[in-house]
Amino acid sequence: MGNISKNWTKEEVRLLKKFYPSTISNEKLLRKFSGRNLSALAHKACKLGIKRGKYLPEDRNGRKWTQDEINMVRAFYGQVEDRWIQDFFPHRSIGAIKRIALKYGPKKKRKKIFSKNPSWTQFEDALLLKHYQDMTLEELTKLFPQRTYDAVRSRMWVLKLNRDKEYLKRAKIGSLWTDEEFKILKENINKSVKELQVLLPARSDDAIRGKRRRLV
């Protein structure tokens, strides 16, 4: 009780107003008040009308997590591989991300992502937006084991994700096919894309697949 009833100095009140509403941990907060416990701080804060700030954890390097980051981990952890979640937290280790996931748990129970035709999640859309200019459709499909090639292509269409000229140049999709290439493709239309790429080394898997679909 003496801890609560002990007179407060002007400096203590100033520190309380500054740090009690902040997001620092209780341990760090107490270090600023010699001879005070949490009950004393809470009692004085209540009298002054000061509300405690929501604690936000720090990683092992002392970097504080934001609420948006925590929400994102809670929403998407376990839905895709850890390395793809880390893609959105370049300054966080996989271990740090796992600790947040274990501490706060999932935001809510979600339907299995492998159910038939599940809705695309915000995380999947963000992953697609991040990589669609750098990967072929085959490579993009590998990022989403629960999605088919056609599903990924359809989602790109829904999101209006158009390849830029540099991608088209790299993938050699934008160049005209020669008569000889058309002939080779038509004569071997039933072969796999990998086999066709051996016969058409100047064309990417994506280009061959797209052209073959138009011929079938």
C-alpha cells in the first residue's frame, strides 16, 4: 500500500504521462520508476485519466513489431511456406515470425485452403503481385501448390496484371513465331511442354504452353 500512497514527484508524473500510454513492455516501464510497482502506476494513471498503451513485442534485435505486421502473421501463418511469409518481412527472421505466430495464434479458424476452388487470400494476391513480373506462369504456379496453372492465369486476369515489355522480351513471348516453329509445334502437339522446349529452345515453357492452347 505504501507503494501506492507514496507521494508522486513532478518528474514521475511527467514520465508516467509519457511512457504509460506507449507500447513498451511492463518490465521496461517499471525501470523508469524506482520504488513503484505496476499497481501503483495503474492507480496513478487511472486518477490522471491515462490509458495504458497496447504492448507490442520486440524481436531479438530490439526491433518492435507493428500491429499490422502481427495481424498479417496471424492471418497467413501456416497457409503458405514460411519462406514466402518472410518475403514480406525482410528484416525479420523465420524464427521471429514463428514466435509471433505461437504467441498470438491464428486470427481465426479458416477453411482449409486445399478445399475445392477456395477464394484467393490477401496474402496470395500480394505474393502474386510481388512476383508476376519476374516469374513465368509455371514458376508462379509452384508458389501456390493448391492452385492450378489456369487458376493462377485467371487470377492475373482478374487483377489486371499485365506483363511489361521487359518481361515479354525476356520470355520471348512478344516475338513472332516462324513458320518452322509452327510446323514443329503442330507435328508434336501431343508431347509434353518439356519435350517441346527441347525442340523449340528459343521459346519459354510459358510461350509454348500459350501457343499450343491456341492451336488445340
